[in-house]
Amino acid sequence: METKLYPWDYHADLTEARLVEVARLIADGRQMAVELFDEDAGDNGWTLGCRAFQFGRARILRAVDGGDHPWLGVIDRTLQLTFTIGEVPVRIYRGEAEEPTDRTLRQSLNELRQLGFSFGERDEGRDLVYRFAVETDIDGSVLAISFVGLRGETAVLNWDVPIDIASGAGTVGRPATETVELDAPAVAVRGRASKTAD
């Protein structure tokens, strides 16, 4: 049996370019939510998570509706968003690829039907649950995005989507358009005046 290491080994529709584009939509949405986070206004981890998912969801739905990517479709537009990359049904979850939750593994009847259409009877990719796993930092920003194929709680396929997240400037995967020069910060113990260099 041939070893399958990449998403496109499981299904030809799961190309690197397509997976990178969808991951960018997800990451851009999450980054916008992080930038708009306002604890003084009442935001907390729950509102950040809801907003981050919705912003990514909205970007995917706009891409589908706008016809930007003919290979991108949607099965379920609700908050249980299930979309397709070519023929393959996919969903999103926040967390590590190797630690899916019961909620992550849940499949709708429409998702199961689509898998039946997308894969042959004996194709090992038919029984996988395809997800984008979004790993986040403590502030909610994206650390990494993986494309996973789960069989039960095991990530049979775990592919790190190559998007540039480490730059910390500009939109994820794209360079910043301009830089901003900042003065050195004043450093002091809380409640004490900072020392200035003479």
C-alpha cells in the first residue's frame, strides 16, 4: 500500500494552492478579530472566539458567493459551516491537530453524503473527517494552521499549511505595506517612576 503524506495524495482536489488560499481566509478573519478585541468594551475569550470564527466564515462565504474560486463551494451555510474544496467537504476548528474534540469529529448527514460522492467505495480517504485545525497563541492570534484527516481521534493526515504567520506585520501571508517607527518604551516597575537615561 502506498504511503500518503499530503492532502493531494488523498484527493486531487486538495491542492497546496487551494489549501493555502482557504487557510489565508481563515487566518485573515482571526487576525481581524484579534485586532478589534477590546477588553474595556467587554470582549473576552468567548467573544473573541465567536468573532474569529464568524470573520473566517464570512470570508469563505464571500469567496464562494463572489465566484472568486470556482473550486470552493458550500454545503451548510449555518454556524456549522461545511464547505467544499473541489468535491471534498471540510470544516474548521480551533485547537491542535492531534487533539480533536467530539464536536470537531461530528459529521452532518450532508457531509457524509458528500464524502460518499467524492471517494470510491474502497478509498481510504472516504472514512476521514477533513478539517482545518487552527492553533492559536494566548491572545488568540494564529500560530499555525494544519489540514488534517481524522479517523476517530487519530490524525491520519496532518499537513502544516505553509502560510507566513511569523512576520507579525501586515495580513497573514503577505508583507506589510508600510512600517511605523516607534520610540523606545519607558520601562519601570509598576507604581514607580521610570528612570531616564542621562
